[in-house]
Amino acid sequence: TVANVGEGVLTRLLQVPLDPQRSASAGELLAQSMDDVRALVRVDNPLPAVGGRDAESLDSIRYRAPAGVSQPLSAVTVDDYVRMLQQMPEVAGASARAVDRDLRTVIRVTVLLRDEDTLDRDELLRRWAGVRSRLEEIRLLGVDVEALPPKWVPLDLDLEVDASPHAQADQVRDAVVGAIAGDGGLLDPDRSGLNGDVQLADLYQAVLRVPGVTAVRVKRFRRLEPQSQERLEAGVIPIGPDEVATARGGYWPGSEGVLTVQVCGGLR
């Protein structure tokens, strides 16, 4: 932490660490002398440096090294970021990938917070602050990390269910909606998580387990987006590694899905 300088200290440009193969503007800069470059480019740090770790004593290293082998302090691979973030109780799912930028590679991490679709704004911001703090703790020196929320994929589902003769139709409908979109249901984000393809067979099984349901027919099974492809024949709605499927609304705009359930039979 002794290297954490205050604001406005890093003002001297020593070298331009750019790859002319990646950027035409970088090639133009490197074609000039460093004196000319310094006349064109200004360097500054508007914020003071924070974070970092002080050197450990040898005794401390000897004591901590065995545990560090099985529980590393830093993330080295993209899988390390996923594994270490998922150890946080606030995190329901995570994915990570390396993205090449002009200067260096950036680790882009997508994080699904637990109960994210029902959190109020203050709690959402508090949990995101904890995730960013954790990423700062585990990233290696010189590695840039971006933390992003998932892309919500609202679904368009239309079901017709048959109720047993002595079941209350409105109660059956509410129970079917809960089995799909309720807490702990098939499409509860905490359960489906990131990269969770929606299987038509799982939808049938979830509905048929509802007491009072004797049969179910799925009439529409697709993403809720313009000109979306019907997925009934394929039997699966693919969900990407940074996406989470939902049939209910949430904090994020555009996350509201459409779930239509028509009950045939039963008591009215």
C-alpha cells in the first residue's frame, strides 16, 4: 500500500505501451519520437490510488502457504473468478470470460445476485458493492476486471391445464403459476441461474407435479421478443452464459415475461 499515491501525482509519460497491429492510432503515435508524443498526450491520475497488499513476513507466509494451496487468495483463471464469487452468499450464479482490448485483456464477469429480481434499489447497490470489493481482492495485479449484471430473458409461455373434477380451478391456476414463476419454481432465477437452458420436458414435469392437475398442453414456448422463433418442436429455449430466463418481472426494465395459464375443468 506504500505505492498508493495521491491524486495528480502520475503525470510523467515514460512510454506508450500500445500495439500498432491492433490500432491505427497507436501506430501513428509510435511513429513519432517520445518527446513529440509527450507534447500530444497528457497523463494524470484524477483519483488517489487505493487497494493493494503489503508484503508478508516470512513467518506469515510459512503459516499461510499450506492453506493457500487449497484455497488460493487470488483468481488466476476465469474459472477461479466464477468459483470464488459463487462462494459469496449474495451470489446465485456467475460466469466469466476474457475479452481482448487495445491495451490488455479484461476479465468480464457476469454476476447474478441472489433474489436479484425482488431486491429494492438500496439492497441491490449494497450487494453490488460487495461483489466489486471481492473482485478487487482476488484479481491479480495488472488485470482489469469488469462486473456486469446478467441479461434478463423474458419468456412467452402459454399453457392449458386440465384440473381434476374436485379441484378448485383458481387454486390450481395459482399453484401452476407458482410452480413455474414463483419462489423456488422452475424459472426462479435463484434456481435456474445463468446459462440455464429452459427444457420443455422440465416445464411439463413441474406442472404435472401440481396437486389437482391431470394433464397439461403447452401452446407457446419461446422468448418474448419481436419475431421470436417458436421452440415447441425443438423442446428447449437456449440461454446464453450471461443470460437468465424469467417468466416474471423484476427490478431490471424489460425483464417482465408473459405466462398465460388456462384451466379446464375443476370447480368454479
